[in-house]
Amino acid sequence: MSSRTAKVLEIMQAQLAEKETVTFDELTAGASKRTAAACFLEILQLKTWDYVTATQDQPFDDIVIGSTEGLWQQQEQQQGQ
């Protein structure tokens, strides 16, 4: 796992520990376009690994990100190291 992916994973674990879902706009508020794009790619990677869900009702709507069991299993593994 790359350091960027690990950082986004940590952010997602922190955000989703507090509430059920978070929007992409909430995650990237105040970020540059480059940072937001990089974050988006990392979220797609986390979705590929089944750590998060990502849904978008309509084109150009905000992306809603939620957790999966895999996200919390990964967190437990990190704490065990």
C-alpha cells in the first residue's frame, strides 16, 4: 500500500468512525484540485479493495462514501502491528 493510500485510509477511518457516511466534498473542502484528484484516485483504490463504498445518484452529484467491514478489519490489523 502506498503512503498516499495509507494516509487516505487513515482519514477515512477517522471520518467514518464519527458518522455513517462522508461526502467527497466534505473530505476535500479547501483542497486544491490536484489534491482532490489524488484523493479521488485513492478512494477508488480503497473501493477496489472493498474498504469503502462510493455511490453517486446522478452524474455530477456528490459522491457519498461509506465504510465496509474491510475498513475496520484493516484498522484492527494496523493496531496489531
